[in-house]
Amino acid sequence: MLRNFLLIAFLLCVSTSWLQSQVVVEVTIENQSVSGTDFFFDIYLTRAASSPGGDLFLGNADFILTFNSANFNGPVLTKVDQTVCGFLNPGYNTFISTSYTNPNDCATTVNVVQQGYYGNTAVDPVGGKELKINVQGIVISNQTEFNQKIAKIDNTPVTYRLGRFKLSGISNPSGTADLMWKTSGGGSETKVFSLSNVSPWISKQVNLIATNPPAAPLPVEITEFLARPLNATDAQLNWSTASEINSSRFDIERSINGYDWTKISTVAAAGDSQSERHYTLVDEKVFDPNEPRDATFYYRLKMVDLDGRFEYSVVRQVSFESHGIFVGDPFPNPAGQRSTSVQLPVSVLAETDIRIDIYDIQGTIVSSNASPLSKGNNNLSIGTSTLSTGVYNIKLTIENGGTFVRKLVVQ
């Protein structure tokens, strides 16, 4: 009986002490960037150095942001990073939500999010002017489970990233996003709750230092990034930028599984440019057509600024087929009406002849010719100067090698 009384007294003492100490946490918006019509940003949490209540043990939370909806058309907000890599902080689970650079590179990751911690990761515009991110607390049954499942956020130099988010629908490339924390004014407001770190794990709202980011411009940076087989062995990458500010270089990275990446080349960037820029890179001999298997390769661009900051592009994939004969896609496609020709990669294991027929949308042959093919990679030049705007089918008939059809658009 006395033992139970002492235990209850101890818990009451701990709980009362914790309730008297207020946790103070800073929330920030970092790494604002643009890709096409998508605006990206990160949310970070850090326990304030002077926090009398100590560390944050993340419970329920609502993160409410206002934004300049006039610069977006039908905006949709989603969480885009993955939660992987498991436990990295001994004693408490700081669950890595790895940087958007590499979802599996735990060694270089310092950001926090508990896997499965989100009750609702989808973020909905509220009245067209607010963004809401809700984090739902989880049920804890014992201390071990608490230590394993609750994110502990302290004030170490490594700040913790709640997640990376994408707001799509940019309609005014010259405008700004104007993200700002909503912490007052009624309705939904940004609120974060911390749990006591001992049973019964009482929840209490923390004091917030909500730091608004500077207005982020919305220039359309990477306007296009394409990857395609150039022939049976090589892949060609093409990308364009509408404008560049303090850009240093593009690191081109390749992966065979979409997770583990290797830098294969670097291309110098323009630095500062307000005009459209076009870049090309050929990844040579990436595939052996004699291998008895098909293969897919993944590519992405690491866009590095002069100050060392960087951002990643979307991922593109290139698939190769191991059939002894390779026929790529015409390039450029669509082709301009004033262009004189398009290029069509064809690779064969032995010398042969090929017949090239171009059909219009009604199935009428509008052009026909033949050409010899050398062993290995060939790049056929197909004339388009006589073609009017429309959709065409290029039919290739290879001697003893079958028939291939590729679509071409002239505009």
C-alpha cells in the first residue's frame, strides 16, 4: 500500500514539474524552390536553446500556412518525401525523413519524421488561402514503445525536418509564394503539443517561435527534362531552363534501382540568365545490347548554386530492350513544320537494309525510301520538309528483322 502511494506521489510530482515547465520550439520554412509549375519547401522544428521545458516529444500538431493564392491556379499541396531508414537516435526514435536528395542515404541524412506518424499527410488548401498539415499523435502503452515511436527534437546544431512539401499549380511565374505562419486571428492556427517523457505521457501545448521565410520568387527554372535511348547502348539527356540565378553546375546522376545514385558527369551552368538555356548530355555505353536481359536506368539532375546549395530534378527513366535490333524514337518530337529532318536511332547486330515508310493519319503513304544499315549504331535522318502539321507514323521494315512503327508529330 505504501509502495503504491509513493509511486503515485512520484508520478504526480513528475507530472506537476513537467506541467510547470513550458517547452519552446521554433518552426521555420526552409529550402524554397521551384521546378516547372511546382513550388517546394521544407518545414523544420528545433527546440529553442532557452526552452525551460527541455526537449520536444512530438505529439499532435497542426501547421497552418497562408500563401499568395493569386499566383496559383487550383493549388494542391502534398508531402513528397519518403520516411525510411528507421531509428538513428539511441533511446528515442528520430525517424529519418531523408532529404529529398536520396531517400535511402541514411548516412548523410539529418532530418526527422516518424514513419507512419502522420494521420493525414495530404494537405488541403483552406478557402484557397491557407495550407494545413496535420500530425496525429499515436497511442502509447508503455515506456519502451514511447522511446521507440515518439520523435524527440532537441536544440542540437542539426535541425529536424518535418517533411518536404510540394504546392503545385503556379500560374504566375514572376510572382511570389509569400508563405507565412498563421499563429493567431482565429480559425485554424499553428499549434504543436509535446508529451511528457514518462507515463502517463501528458500532452501540453508548446510555445512557438514561428519564423516566416523571405518572399520566394517563382521563376520557372527547369522547364523540361527528358531522357531517352539514343541508340542500343547510349542514353541522351536534354534539359532546359527558363532562367538561372547564381547557378554553378548540373551534376548528372544515374541509378539502376531508383534509390542508389552515382554521379556520371558534370555540366557547367549559365550562372545568371534570364533567357532560355538548353543542355544535352550523352551517357555512352550504359547498356550492352548483347546481354540477355532488358534494363532500365534512372537519371536525375543535381542543380548546384554558387553558394553550394542544391536541388534535385524529377527522376527520368530510360529503358533498353535486348532483342538484337533497337529502334529508338524520332528526335525532336514534336518536330517544327520548318525543320528539314528528324533523327531516328537504329541499332543492329549485323549489316542489313531498311525500308522507311511515312503514313499520315488516314493511312496514306506520304514518303518512302530505303537505306542500308551498318552493324552497330545508326542514326537515320528522315526528311520532314514536305510534311504539313499533323500526326504521322514512321514504319520501319528491316530485312529479316521485323517491322517497327514510331509516331511523329509535326507542329
